[in-house]
Amino acid sequence: MKQLAASIVVLPALTVLALAPLAQAAQAGKSPLKVFILAGQSNMEGQAVVDLDDEEYYNGGRGNLEHVMQDPAKAHLYKHLKHGDGNWAVRDDVWVWYKTEQAGVKKGGLTIGYTPYPEKHHFGPELQFGHVLGDYLDNQVLLIKTAWGGKSLYRDFRPPSSGGQVGPCYTRMLDETREALANIGKDFPDYDGHGYEIAGFVWFQGWNDMGDEAAVAEYEENLANLIKDVRKELGVPRLPVVIGETGNCDNMTFRRAQAAVAQRPELRGTVTFVATGEFRRPAQESPNVGHGHHWYGNAESYLLIGNALGEAMKRLLAPVE
């Protein structure tokens, strides 16, 4: 097993970045199971459109995943997402657990469809993030998604160290993480039972804070507190954390506050910030022309975001020399 910069093994209990191609999807993976928590609001939930192409509601499919994959200049970047028979690829070494409010718990091998919507017409950053980490690690990988649309860090995810009332989503995030970890053996029959390691935390949130002056003023401190409190709750003092920028908003003061968290002396080296503004695509080239808050539902945007988050996590997991 590789020696990682920060790790804890728990026995079972309770530019445009080039996308990383999938070399081989059918690999069993080794122990311990590597667990990554993906938290945030609607953009972490997953709003990228897979195949919906109604002319009125989805702009004729422009910018959806099927459309993007048909671009000869980019097809090689996305070929790992489908089998030769045209079916969507499903990894057996990378799993997803996501407790949705409408469709209950979605769990299984990494593929499209781990979103709040009942059917498999959308995906989120987890898709390419999971491919990047699955290719990088020899271990089995579990992605625990815990996200809700329209939630702020200022109120909904407010961590204990920030004072005031602890946000209900902060509590739910930890409760759902514990629920997923307690049911690994039941939910994922291929889990070998040889323990898991909470290996990383990804935060992709911000839209509901960036328009509130008080929330913007507190954002850096609140996010730093959230990271510290989550590490304490999970018992991983140097848990690697990746912060995804809210690059689809134009409030640069807010975006600078997000970036500043990774530069705080007490977090530097274990927390990294990922700029995402360059991944925004024009509305007219996207499925949801009126949904700028959701990156217009553009599949390429979400794939590039997931890829960048995954590559950043890889750097934090780099073996200690």
C-alpha cells in the first residue's frame, strides 16, 4: 500500500485540462477501501445533462453529454464513459453512495445518474472525479455524496466553531457519512471487509452565500472552521481537502475568499483550492440556457470540474518522500 501524506485506517464498524482516460474499468481494487466525502449544494448534487434534448427545455441537446461526446475533437477525452456497445460504463472498483430526498439512497458502481433526479439523465462532479481517483489508486474507492440544493455555509452548513446555531446540513452531512460507512458491507457486496480509510473531503458550494454581504464577509472563516470541525468529528487531523471555486459567479470578492482558505497557515499543505472559472461555457452552447447558477447544465463544464478536483486530490495524496 502506498504511504499517503495523511491517512487513518478504520476497521469496519459502524487552459482546458485533459481528462484522465480510464485505462481499465474491470479491476477489483485492494484494501483498505479509500473513502472520499463530496459535499456542497446543487452543483455537487449534479446538474449536468446527459441526453435530454427537447428543443424548448434543453436547447436541442446542445452541450449535453451525448452531444459533447460526438465532437471529433474531444471524443477521445470521453471514450472511457461508454462501452463499445454504447452502454454507459460502470466501474466495479469505484462506488458511489448518495442519499437523495426524492429517490432514496442511490448506491453502486460509478456511472451516470447519481443525482437528486429519479432517472439517469444527469451527473455531477463525482463522475470524472471518481475516474481520476480510481485510476490513481490501487484500492477500492467509495465516494459519499452529501449535498442539497439552495444551501448556504453561513446558515445551513454552519460549523460549530463559527458560533451561533449549528447548521442542519452540517449535522446531516456527518450523519449521512456515518450511515454510509456503517453499511458498506450491506450496500457494496464486493467490499472485502478489510477496513476503510477516510482519505479526502471535497467541498463544492457557494452560490447561496455569494449574494449575502454578511455571508461573504464570514465565508473564509466559516469554511476554515468547517474543515477543522469535520476533521475533528471524523478523527482525521490532516484530512486532505479540496475546495472547488464557485467559478460560475461574478462576485470576485467571494471567489477570493474561497481561495484564501487554502492559504491559511494552519491549513496550508493539506487543503487546496481549484479555480473553475475557465470551465464555464456559453449559455447558447448548453442545455439549460437560463440556469447560469448550474453552469447551464453543460456536461463539459462538470466533467472538467470533476477532473480538476480529482487531480488536486491526487496531489494531496502524493506519497511522502
